[in-house]
Amino acid sequence: MSKTFSLVPRGPYSLEASASFLCGFTPAKGSSARLDDGRLVLGFLDERRLTPVTVALGQRRSGGEVVGEVVGGDAEVASQVARILSLDHDARGLAAIGTRDRVVCSLLEANPGFRPVCFPSPYEAAVWGVLAQRISMPVAAAIKQRLAIATGTVAEGFGRTFHPSPAPARLLDLQSFPGLPADKLARLHGVALAALEGKLDAGHLRAMPSQEAMDELRSIRGVGPWTAEHILMRGCGVVDELPSAEPRVLRGIAEAYGLDTTPSAEEARTIANGWRPFRMWVAVLMVMNLRGTGQWRKIDRAS
């Protein structure tokens, strides 16, 4: 039996914009789709139970209420969906940044109703962070799907079958996996164990100063500086931090502002001071603007 819930955006929001983002977002391959009735449907792990759940989302008009229907879980998943879609924050101050910065203004005008789409949970962000190290994103996405199938982590509903990140307890049962080096599987076991121990709780991590949160994340086996930043910012839905360890953000800033060279992390932080209090959101805009360019493909091959 399905359950329903509703989310009321504070400030501009377009579910269509979120759906368009996900359709081109490689990490979401195999875990998101559009239904014939126009709704966006997602398959992910319920972060409370760490079990698969499927949610269909609709919005009658841009900026209006988002209505969700849940299969495999209950309406309490609404808070997780709100974080995934960045609907747990008030976006009414975002446009003001555009009045101060012509580049941000142009990007916001090109993406009406924009809000970042986050990973379903810190755990799923951590799994992706480990899988995507030193391989291309399409290859990482294919391995993630195969891991989901091998561990029986399948989210079904609304006539669709999705393969989210492998459930942590089942992932720990894998002693080897084709195409996955032993050291990378060991790092995945580290994040799976951390999830089961409650160390990847979004509320806990968001309540901490960012450096303390990243230090705590780095204590998890397999989590280095880039992955810790990725988990905190893209898995927890942090709004006002700059992911300066992400090369696509730095290159995206260079492309958007017409810089001759890629800025250093310190130079990027100086530019991003004008994006407060939405530095993370604007950073995502920079990466979206970069996507599809030759620079994006060069970075993907080097990752």
C-alpha cells in the first residue's frame, strides 16, 4: 500500500528543473526516471531503515506544492525527500545574489526554479565517492547497479525497478566482486559499517562545524579529503559551504567567469564570498554550466 505526503517550497522551485538535472546526472542512472504522467520517480535507501523505497513526485505548477507517493516505506520519508530536492531550505534569498553578480544572475535566469538535487543520503554519497575514485563516472554507475543487483537491493514501484546503492549489511557480505579491486571493496565495507553504526547520519553531521564533520568523516576507512567533502556537501545537503576539493567546481568557476586559468581553492573561496549564504547551491550551478563541455570530459577521464 502506498502512502502520500506533500512538501511546500519556500521560495521558487521547479520539480521539472530537478527532473531535468537527474536525467543527465550519471550517479542517478538506474535510480531515477520519468513516468508517463510526468511525475519524477526515485528509488533510494530509506536512511532510517537502510532499505529500498520508491517515491513518485508531482507538482501542478512551478513553485507550487510537491506531492509524493511512497512504495516500500512510509510518509516519514518526506523529510529525506525534502533534503534530496533541497526543499528543506528557504530559497527566497537566492535571487539577491544575482543582483550582485552578473554571472550568477545569468545562470539563475537559465535555470528557473533551480535548487540542487542531493544524493539520497550521506551513505549513498559515500558509496558513490568510493566507487568514482580514479574511474569514469559511467563505469562507476555501472558497477553501482551491478552491486545493487548482486546484493538484492532493488527498489520497485510505479511499474519501475531501480538499483540504488547496495544495502550496507548486504554489502558487508560480499568478499569479492568482479571488476571491483579488493582495496576499493574494503573501502566500501568501511562506509557500510559506518552507516550501520550511525556515523553517516545527516542531522548529526549538519549540526557540526564543517571542519569537525569532515574530520569525523575522514576517520571512516576509505574516506579521504575529497570524499569527506562530497559526503558532507552533496549527501547532507549543506547550503553555504564551497566544495573547493572538487575540480569540476574550480573549472566551472573559470568557465563561467571567463578566467584564463583554473582558480586555486583560495581564489575560488574569494570569488564565492559573494555567493553567501548559498555558496554550495551556486557551486552546483557552476558545475551544471560546465557539464557537456570539453573541460568536463577531460576532468571525467582524469578522475
